[in-house]
Amino acid sequence: SIEAFYNSVEHFQPLFIGLNCATGPRFMTDHLRTLASISAFPVSVYPNAGLPDSDGNYEETAEILAQHIEPFLEQNWVNVIGGCCGTTPDHIRAMVDLASRFSPRSYSDRKRSIVSGIETIEISEDTIPLVVGERTNVIGSRRFKKLIAQDEFEKAAEIGRRQARGGAHIIDVCMADPDREELDDILRFLPLLTRMVKIPLMIDSTDAVVLEEALKLCQGKSIINSINLEDGEDRFETVVPLAKKYGASLVVGCIDEDPEDGMAVTVERKLEIATRSHELLTQKYSIPEQDLIFDPLVFPVGTGDQKYSASAVATIDGVRAIAETFPHCNTTLGISNVSFGLPPAGREVLNSVFLYHCIQAGLSMAIVNSERMQ
């Protein structure tokens, strides 16, 4: 789609972006309308002089081409116009005369949170919570891990397809098995998955080399999962340049260097780390805040450890606090972590209740098994 194309190149901050060649102006109308509605940059249109005949000649006159372009100017869709195949100095003169009667398109940078594969998803009040399919993960799915261990990559990719069919808006991919070569596995897996699904991908890895090679294979605007301040800014300095190079969004975990309380449990610590991370990423590293997705962390509540007995409530409050403090950023959680270690029947009930309250608090993305969503 034109939206997915725009999302793929937006981070390059182009001088202008538009349509050229291929067709005459009449067939550009729908794409141009959409592009004009979303672009933070000048929009251009360079049509052919119609479509060629069987001998390769373009018969559309300068006057007719100008008539076809005039609605684009009337609707205030464009900033730059020109001509491609079949156009002559007469065509250009006619367009110059036409353009002199209209003002160029107005544009501004709207803070939209966007991710995309071939299809685009806007993260907004109208679309949240988005479902992130969790089953293509060697850490979280024994079946997926077994298929990868057996080199059954086609069957493993089918799990991703089923997550998409089950309602996932995004697919999380993790190949970090210490018994295998993560890079080799992701290079074999992603080309298969991207042929099966059109939705965005979330690449879950701590290895910068793996992240970069994965981003090269992803379509559109992907998500990196994740970075944090566990080692100070080391991870930021390694991964943020990749996010800027490939235009990826960033999951930011609420973790810092504190030797005793590095993984934020209380709502105060979650917001403290999110605030510090936000300041660093937006001011020092120049990441647009709409590309930040905070993970307030989910801890198992059934371990018997008193430290985590009330942690689910703190996470819900953390989602709310981050959403209110940084309204242009987003939040995500691995929902099933809350019930880790509990009997299966109890897990599903607890997961559902926890998810409900997280959604009420403003959660943007829930990492879950989409095939079990009710």
C-alpha cells in the first residue's frame, strides 16, 4: 500500500515524496489522496502523458494533461509537479501556467505511531490494544523451539501464519536459543514468514548483529524488542543507531543499573526509569517519541515471593502512569508472565483478568497467544 511505502521511507526525512511515471495522472488519484493526507513532507507528482499506444507513443496533449492534474491542485494535494514519459516542453509550460493559479499543499509533522509490514497499522485510541502474537518465540513456545531444532522452518513459519489468522496485528519473533546459532536461524526463518504474513514484525533479540540482519529482511516499519538501561547507555548506543537506520520502533524495558532494584517492580520505579529513558532517547538520541514503546514489566505473582505479590497491580498502575505522562508514546506487556508457574486452568483466568485491567489502564500492545483470544 502507499501507506506502507511511506512508512518505510519516512525516517530518511526526504526532500519530497511522491508518484511518477508508470501511468497517466488519472490512475494516481487514490494513491495521491492518501499520500497527501499522511505525508509530513512535500508531495510530488510526475505523471506520464497518459498511457502509451501499441507503438509506444504518448498521445495525451499538454492541455489534456493539465486538465487531469488540475484536481490535484484544487484539492491541495501536491507541492511539486512535473512530467515523465511522453511529456514535452509544451506539457511543462502548461503545468507551470496551471500551478501559478494555486497555492502549494500545506503540511506538518503529525505525531502518528505507525508500524507496518506490507500492511500498515496506526497505534491510536481507535486501534488499541493491538495483539502481538507470541508463539514464534523459542523461549516462550516449546513447540516452536522443537520445530526450529529439527530445522522444520516451513512448519515453524506456519505458527506465525496461524497467529495472524487468529487475530494478531503484529508477530513477535525470537530465535535466541543458546544451543543454536541465532543469526543462522533468523536468516532462514524470516524470508519464509514474510511470504506468509503481511503484518508488522517485532524482532526480539539482544544481539545487534541479529537485529540488523533481521531488519534487512523485514518489510515496512518493524519493532525492536528491546533496549534498557541495565548496563547504562551501552545498549542504547548499540541498538538506537539501527532503529534510526532502518526506521524501527523501540520497545524500552523499565530496567536500569540499580544492583538491587534494577527491574522496576513499583509504579514509582517504572515511571522513574521510563522518564529517564524518554529523556535520553528523545533528546540525546533524537528518536521520535511516537516510536517509543515502554514495557513496564510483568512479574509472576504466584511464586510466593512477597516482593512480587502485588506486582500485577503495580504494573497496571505503571501502564496508566506512563500513558498519562507520555501520551505520544505506547506501552506493551508480555501478559502471560503474570501467571507463570500456576496450573494451566488458573493461568488462563488470571491472564484474562490481568489483560482486562491493563487495557482499561491504556495498554497499547498485548503480547499474547492470539489463537487463544476470546
